[in-house]
Amino acid sequence: MYFVAALVVLVGVVCTLDLLFTVRLTRLVRALPGPAGPSGSSGSSGPSALPGRLPDLMLPVGEVVGPFEAVTADGEVRRGPTLTPGRTLVGVFTKNCPPCAERVPQFLEAAKNHPHGRDAVLAVLVTDGEDVSDYRDTLQPVAHVIVERKGEAATRALGVRGYPALAVLDERGGVLAAGTIMAHVEPAL
């Protein structure tokens, strides 16, 4: 009788350890870059690319956007770091980026619902010559859209290193929230 009880306890302990090992291994595999890892992790693999954490794709929280001047698709000049008197929603996208294609509709929805309207929304479309008119036309009704090459004024000032890059800026251009999905930044709006 004692032998059966001890065997049942031993099997229970082994199964529990196996489950814990499997959960830990799954978390480690998900943190790896590439197909097994998180989507939207294009960008640098510097010191912030630790297991379980995506690399920073733009300025981190607490940093202030650098000075810049860029012309929007409407022909307006936008200057940073101060963009609006309130909180500004910023999205940086590029054409040949599957995670960007997923985030643009989410960004569009958040921009439509922004309490300060279009004036407090900035979309930066980064191009290497490809046609981004579909993104521009989609975003223009709800955002000021800047189309530029990588490393030009706005992307340099925002410290963009990958796509999609999303942020909420305060009235002085300080980063209140940053990430690769809307859930990272929406609470700061």
C-alpha cells in the first residue's frame, strides 16, 4: 500500500517538473528572434534585445524627440520636438513590412478616436523609393503624414531603428510610451 502511494507521489512530482520545464522552454523559444520569436522585431539587436523583450525601435520612454523640420503630404511644415499642445500619437511604418501592414489599421482606429483629433497625430512613412500612396491616402484623413527616406529628419529625431515604431509624446516632445503594438502606447493617450 505504501509503495503505491509513494509511486503516485513520485509520478506527480515528475509530471509537475516536466510541466514547469515545458513552460520555461516555451517562453525561451518565443523570445528568440526570427520565425519562432515575436513578430515585428525587425531592428537592431543591441543590448536591449534580451530574451523576452523586443529591441527598442525608437527613442525609449523618458527621452525627448530631437529637433526636426519636415513637410507633410499636405504641404504643411511640421517641426519637432513640440508637435501639439497635448499628447501626440506617432506611428512610423514602411511598405515592405508585414507587421506594419497589421498595425496600420490599428493605428488608423486609434487616430480616429484621438481626443485632440488629426492635429495630434503624426504618421511617418519611410520609403526607399517604393510607392507608399496607399498608406498615405489611408492615413491622411486622420494624421499629418510625412513621407521620407530612412535617416531623414523625422526618423532621425525619433531615433527610429525598426518598424513599426509607435509612440505617444507629451507637449514638450518627451516619449510617454513606445512600442511595436498599439497596446504598448494606447494607455498613454
